[in-house]
Amino acid sequence: MPEKVPDIQPDPPVEIRQILDGDVMAGARLIRCIEAGDPAAAQMLGKLYSHAGNAFVIGITGPPGAGKSTLINSLITMFRKKQFTVGVVAVDPSSRKTGGAVLGDRVRMQAHAGDKGVFIRSMAARGAAGGLARAAKDTCLVLDAMGYEIIIVEPVGSGQADLEITTLVHSLGLVAIPGTGDGIQAVKAGLLEAADLFIVNKTDLPGAASEMMTLEHLVQQRSLEPDTWQPPVVGTCARTGEGVDRLADLFLDHRQFMKDHQVLEKIQTAQAGEYFNTLVRQMVMDRIDPWIDRQVAAFLDTAAQKAAVAADPYQAARKLADRLTRFLAEPDSEVF
Ligand SMILES: Nc1nc2c(ncn2[C@@H]2O[C@H](COP(=O)(O)OP(=O)(O)OP(=O)(O)O)[C@@H](O)[C@H]2O)c(=O)[nH]1
Ligand SMILES: [Mg+2]
């Protein structure tokens, strides 16, 4: 009779087991729950958490139309050749966009349909509690727990989401295209400090060499501590795949560098701390919001308070805020 392995935890529920076994349908179901902001998702994520943390998470950011999705499609091919399994999360942060952009990404990466080592999710984060960063992070966790070794995140579009991506990924590639001054824009957006790899895509277009030189110059101006990663600048033509093999190698080099210098662990610890902070903040706000609404309504219930607000809403708000925060610190005190 086989010896029973003592286990303090009961067996994971079937659905969790399926996800850990890499079941695509079960993974997709949980990701749909995350997108919809279903509270049941958090419970399942909690059970998956200790099984995750093995994937290498890459971000590909850059201006709209730079070729991020095409590049990811090509990167998937290169990583597959190197025997890695790959998960992709393309996130649509904006509520104004229709499903079209997201659908377009899925089509662009269609070449890998049928490959069991590739899982691509385009997601809209509109309904999800905590928005884009949280939904994308949770989706990465699912892919990680499913066993994908490399996860690539593309925030669709640009803007605020660009810097937010640094809280999700271990290695960030910034895509620029020739003749657009993207490099200079990146500096303005603070992305120069955040990116680990600079990619000039569309090298088939004129001006690629000078765009690369501009970026190399900008990168060299960064004051780097000794023994830190020197971000390389790499040219790619995502359409033909030229340069993408080297790009894949550079991402792997960066991972190795981070492992060798104990940076990966630090990033993971810092990101876990940030994420915990986000979770607590969000849970507290969810509970506190309705309470604040009730207190404000009660405050406005008297004619005198109404007059105070009409006379100087800033001062009245400050006074009420003081009382509310005092009450939170000392719950035995009276709000009013
Ligand atoms: N000439 C040329 N065109 C490219 C290259 N890579 C991508 N493109 C084209 O650029 C256009 C935009 O490509 P996408 O991959 O959708 O770009 P994206 O950055 O994902 O775009 P968004 O997700 O909408 O921000 C498409 O028409 C691609 O075919 C390239 O290396 N050379
Ligand atoms: Mg795209």
C-alpha cells in the first residue's frame, strides 16, 4: 500500500487542481471571473498564490501602433523554439475602446492557435475591481499557476498604464519606431528609467539606425551604479522576425543577470508588498466609502451645516474630514 503523505492542507478543490494542471478552460473561466470583478475570483486566487512565482514576466510597452502585438507574436515563436511555454496578457485599459482593438490582438497572435504551449488572453479590465493593474496582475497569477514559464504583458494603447506596468513585470521592453521621436517621448514619460530593454521596431523603415543611435545615447547618459544592468538597444522587424531571436535572448540574459545579482528576488518581494498594499487599500476603501456617504448625508442634514458648506465648502470639508479621521483612529469617540 502506498504510504499516505501527511498534508496539513486538504486537497485543493477540483477547479484549482485543474488550473494547476494547466487546464485551459478552467484558467479561462477564472480569468473571466477576474474581468467581471466576481468576488469568488479572490478566493480562488488565494489558493493559487503559493503555487505561482515561477514565471518570468516580461512587459512590452510603447506607443500605439509601434508593433507591440506583432512583436509579441514573433517573440512567442522564438521562445517556443527555445522550449519555453508562453502565456500572453494583452490588456485594454481604456473604457472608450470597443472590443475591436482587443480582438485585433487576438487575430494578430492567431498563428499560435492550436499550440498547447501558448495561452493568449486579451482582456478588458473595465469591470474588474481595482482596474487594470489588479486585473492584469491577477491574470498573470493564473497563467503563472497554470505553469507558463514566460508571461508577456502588453498594455494596449498608451498613457498612464505605461508606468503602471512596471509594478507587474520583471523585465520591461520599450518599443520605439523610426522617425517618431519616441525615444525623447519616453524620456519625458519617465520610461527611460523604467525600461530594461529598448527596442527599435520596424527596422525596414527609413531612420531606424538613427533612432537606435538616439536611444543608445540616451541610455548611456543614464547614471548607472556599477554592477547594474546596462539596458541594450535592439533593432527588430517584427513583420519578418528579424532581430527578434536576439531580443528573446536579451530578455533571458536580463533574467539571468537579475538572478545572479539577487535582483529578481528583490523585485518579487517589492511587488508582493505593493500588491498587498493595493489589496488592503481597496478592501478598506470598499468598506469605508458607504460609511463616508452616510456621514456626509448626516452632516448636510442640518441647516447650519448646509450654510457652512454654502459659505466655504473647503473649510467645511476639512472640518468634517478631521472629525471622520479622528473617529477612525478612536472608534469610541463620537463623530459629531
Ligand atoms: N513596416 C513594418 N510594419 C510593422 C512592423 N511590425 C508591425 N508592423 C505593423 O504596424 C501596425 C501596428 O502593429 P501592432 O502590432 O498592432 O502594433 P501595437 O503596438 O500592438 O498597436 P496597439 O496595440 O494598437 O497599440 C500593423 O499594421 C503591423 O503590421 C515592422 O517591423 N515593420
Ligand atoms: Mg497591440
